[in-house]
Amino acid sequence: MTDFDFKTAPDEELERIVHTQHPWAVPAAYELQKRQLEKSTQKISIPHWTLVPTFWLVVASIIIALVALFLALRADMRAIRSKIEIRPTAPESPNSGPVVPPQAPKSQPVPSQKKP
């Protein structure tokens, strides 16, 4: 086997060579460890979702949007309160009172005719 054979050999064959007293056991063990290290570094190379810059951009934009919403609602509430407080009240006249709708005149009962 040459160095090229170690790189293309399957893991099972390399493990079989490592567990024997073969002279190529050390290079086979080296190749196995190298493959295991590559597999573990591939798992580590993918960052956690909270470390991605896009996540923090979304969090910052949500916070900014909430602050803007709070400030807009606060300004609207102040405007509504100022309109309520500034509204002038009409002075009451002495003749003012509750408005009662006029009633229709009461009808007189119809006289009944007497029987002879």
C-alpha cells in the first residue's frame, strides 16, 4: 500500500490494519485519526444560530421597531389628551335645562251613545 491507498481505503480496512501487528499500522492509525478530526471539525465549523449576524440584525430591528411604536403611540395619546382638554365648554344659560320633546295633545274619549 502506498500513501495514496491510505487516503482512499475505507475506515473498516484501516481499523483492521491498526489492530494487527502490520508495519503499516501507524500510518493507518494516523489516517483514521485525521478522518475523525475532519468529521468533528466539520460539525464545529457550523456556528450556532444565535451567533449568526443575521440573527442579531433581526433582534436589533425588532427592538428599534418597538421603540418607534411606543413613541408614536405616546405622541398620539398626548394629541388626543390635548384635544380633550382644550375643547371649550359652552357657558350655561339660566334657561338651559334638559331638552324634552313636545308631546302630542291627549285625545278626548269619544262619548258613547245611549241606547233607548
